[in-house]
Amino acid sequence: MKTFQSTDGLTLAYRDEGEGLPVIALAGLTRNGDDFNFVAPHLEGVRLIRPDYRGRGQSDWAPYQSYTIQVEAMDALHLMDHLGLEQAAILGTSRGGLIAMGMAATVHERLLGVCLNDIGPVIDPDGLEVIMGYLGVPPSAKSFEAAAETRARVMDGFDNVPMSRWLEEVHNILEEDGKGGLKNRYDPALRDAVIEAGAQPIPDLWPLFDALNGLPAALIHGANSNLLSDATVAEMRRRHPGMEYAKVPDRGHVPFLDEPEALAVLKAWIEDMR
């Protein structure tokens, strides 16, 4: 892992691998750059840059008030500056996609394109309720094997996923706590940040999505997603008819991105930017 300093003095971790088109991969709310371990080997001709958000993975924790989409977008932009990148594409999973849309609306000229993984401008309340059910809660499993079995049981909408994949998943999101158990790889105060953000009126995010106009765009959608509805997807495709799209069967929120349907869209999106 490499590191850079945020504007408020945090040490933030990132990976920078490969050569070619610069793609910054932004993970989900509680996740980290390891979210993209499954897709990374398939992205040929791409310089894949995978930051760990503040408070996640190997990055410093911070006061929870800074765990916001706006600050995390600023961190991504600062990373681009640190790397000397005038422009980059954004592959955004869930929260990462919200960050990407925000960047499209505010620093459109810095983006080469945006791919959204199971996220849009309307977020289904049922999906949010599921997230709040686990956010900030320590894992009860005492081993990675037990955690994988639990994850296979509770991940709604996922079918035909081998246990080996769930075991890889839990290694990405959990670590040993030094006391014979496991812990989340993020600051538990992230829950406070989400609760505080949820106390504010929900803004209209469609203008942020509309800011993708003029950029090569793609959308990967879990067929069984509880966060991104078919109705929202239909409106997104109506507003951005040139957007590459895949509906990934046997997947909820979020696809792993190495499914054949996801890879086909990613490759088409990358070609659109060449």
C-alpha cells in the first residue's frame, strides 16, 4: 500500500497498479480498496487506483463528522492531484458511485467517465434499512470460516456463489481483533455519520446523475438489488441513452464485478474512453 496526506492531515492508503487508462475505484460505504480484488485481474490496459476512504481499511480514522460524501470526494480529488492526474475515470460501487456523481457535478472536467455499480440517484429505503441493521455492529463470528457461513446465509439476493467466494469476501471486510475474534475494517463511528446525514432532508440527486451527460457512462445492476430499483434504472437509461448497461443475474447489492455480464459492460465502457 502507498499513502498520501489529506488536506486535514490524515494518512490515507491506496493501491496503484497497472498501466494505461487511469481508473479510480471507489468502494462501498463500509468497504475498502479490496472491494475490487475480484475484478482487478480482468481490467487490461488500465491503471487501477484503489483508495481506502478515511476511516476504512488501512487509512487513518478521523472525527466522524468528516465521513461525508463531500469530504470523501475531496480526498479522491486530492489523490488525483497527488498522482499528477489531470483526469481519471471513476468506477464507483454504491457509495463510491454517489461520490462519482458528485464529482461529475462539481469537477466534471477532471473525469474521463463514470461506471456505477448498483447505485443511482434514488436509493430504496428497504436497502438502507438493511445497511443500518449491520452498520457499526461488531461481527459475532470468531473465525473467518464462521463469518463466511454467516455471510452466505444473510446476503439477500445472491445465488450460485461458492463458499470460497464468501471466504474471500470476509477476508476483505474483516480482520482479527487480537482477542481471538474478528472486527470490522472500518471505524464504528461511521454509523454516527450516517445517522447524522440521515437526519437532514434527502436532496434531489437526479441533477448529479444528469451531470454524467457528456461522459462515457456505464451502469451495473444486481438483478435482485434491494437498493437500486428497476424503475430508477429505467429512468437513468432514459436520461442517459448512451449508457452501457448490464443486469447481473443471481446478484443483489452489490455485484462482485467479475461476473460475465459485468465484465462485458466494463470492457465496453473502457473502450468508450479510448
